[in-house]
Amino acid sequence: MTHGRLLVPLYVHPAVDPAAWQALTRVPSRLYGVVLNVADGPGATRDPAFAAAAGALRAAGVRVLGYLDTAYGTRPHRTVLHELRRHTAWYGTDGVFLDQAGADAGLLPYYRALADAARDEGAATVVLNPGVHPDPGYASVADLLVTFEGDWDTYLTSGAPSWTEAYPPESFCHLIHGVPDGLCDLAARTARNRRAGVHCAVPGTGANPWAALPPAVRTGVT
């Protein structure tokens, strides 16, 4: 049984784990998209391996989102947009994943203007990742809002505020790491029950828990 679609932040170089990147091209119907993170952004120069991986994903019909760090609203728009243009020119990304996003109402003007500028630059999809439930105004800024990013133990005690009921589940995403073996499907069901129609649940831990595929992709579960 399918429990929502997957947003996969696969933070491993295609030359290190080519099989993982190839596996994503075989399950396009399962995927909301894949986050392309070359070097906490597009990197200083075009990486041919990432370009080939992104091209294969696009050819398979998978949305590719360029990773951009917003440093909680402290990076100038021009810097972020310069990196967006590199993502587009080098990797053909068709959307953006704005990471380390702010969550309080005071930063809404920064993110609203940045999202509008990203769309003007050609980003068809804007994903915003505060990693928590932000001020409700953020729901109108992004196409997809990541309202949880954290480990399994924290996820077990989290919930969803009542304001999320005014939006379809497909507006929200939960990213959960450190999920015990065999419980990733439970994590997917829990995300749906908490009004997140998009998710990613992985067993990875440590500094980079997103270095491997979610089990649902590895096993071809649909």
C-alpha cells in the first residue's frame, strides 16, 4: 500500500552510490521529487556525475529540486538566486529546496520575496524546509512545506497544529531519520495521519542520515 509520495534528499555523490541514483529513475510514480545537493548548493563548478544523474531523473519524469541554503533568512536574496541559476544551468533543475528556512512571522517577507523571485527565475516548484510547523503564513509561500525534519524518537512525540487542517495533506512533508528497521512503513502511515501527504523515512543516523535511499525505494515497494 502506498502512503503518500516521497521527497528524497539523497545526499551522496552519484559516483559513490550509482545504484541508488539509478533506483530512483525506476519509481517515478512514487516520487514527489529528488533534492540535488552537490555541495550544500550547486558547488563552485559543474559536476558531470551530478549532471548525468539529474538528466537521468528528468528523463524518467522525476522532479529535480536544487538545494539552496537560506541560513534562516540571513543570506542575501542575490546570493541564493545566483546559486539557483547555477543549479538550472549546470543540472537542469526544475525547482528549489530552500533549506534552513525560518519559521516565525517576522521572516515571512524575506521568504515570500525569495519564493517569488525563484519562480521568476523559472523554478516551477518551491519547497520550503523550516523543519518545524512554522507560522501559518508560510503555507501560502511554498508549494510544499516541510513541517518536520528530525529523528524517529522526536517524531513519536510530535503532532500537527489545527491550522494545517485548512490545507490539503499534499501541502506538507515530513522528513524522518533514524527510523528503526521495519518501521519505515509505520512512519509513512504516521505522516499521513498527521496530514503530511509527502514524506521520507530512512534508517540513517549521524551527521548525514540522508546518504542512502528510503527502504520503500530500495525494495521497490509501491
